Amino acid sequence: MTGQILFEQKHRGDVWRLEIASYQGRDFANWRKWYPDDGELKPTRTGLTIPLQRLPDLYAALAEYLAANGAADPPPS
């Protein structure tokens, strides 16, 4: 069950991913820790799912935080 990866962050040998995934015909955002195993990443049970309709709320909260903390500009590519 993998989908479109929106964000990845390496942390202590693992990778945290935010992705859009589907399960039993339903789409959701999946924030999950993955671990390397024989050269490929496998998901752990650690993480959470977010209903897609809540992504605008998450976006607004992140934008508000970044604007208030002087980090509203995206990082250079």
C-alpha cells in the first residue's frame, strides 16, 4: 500500500514518509515510519492516517506557524 510520496525525512536510520495512499477503495494521507530491509523500505505500524479532507487544515496550520516564525519563504532548491 504505497502511493504518492509528499514528504520524506530521514531520522536515526529510518525514514518518515507522508504519502497519499489507498486502502479498500478509500484515499487518505499516511504519515508513517519506514525501515530499511535488504535495500528496500518497509512500513512499520508506527504512524497515523489523516483523512484527506483534513489536509487543508494541516496546510493552514503549517503556513501560520512558518509565517509567525519568519520561515514563510520556501528553502532554496
